[in-house]
Amino acid sequence: MKLDIISRRGVIFTGQVSEVVVPAYEGEMGILPGHAPVLAVLVPGKVRYTTDSGQKNYAEISNGFMTVDSDNIRILVESGHAIEE
């Protein structure tokens, strides 16, 4: 899947991932390949994602929203930063 996390200041992360978990308004939401199209409101918290190479990463985000369509995930937020492990 292709993941883009973008804030007002620029790109936080862009790349291929195997899974994503976001802090949605109604609770955490997991996204795996083949997920149905969705639009979700996000709350401040951590986006967790695993790259195709197996590396687990995080991005601390503010309010925003996420769209999922055809294995393309776009997260747009007010502010945020990446945290790599």
C-alpha cells in the first residue's frame, strides 16, 4: 500500500507500507491491503505503520483526516512529526 502523511509544513512520510493504524475519532482503525474505501476523521495521537521491509514507525499527529482508496492511504493533518524505531 502507498501511505502519504502530510501536514501544513510538508511531507511527514511517504512510502510503501504493509499495515497502518490511525487514531480515528471513534477509536483506533487498522488498515490492511484491500481495505474498502473510507474517509475518517482523526484525533491527536500516533499513526503506527509498518514498512514493506518490516520496520515499525510512528508519526505523532494533530487533528486531521484520512482517505483510503485502492490501497492508497492519504493522511492530512494540521501538524505532526515522524518517530522512527
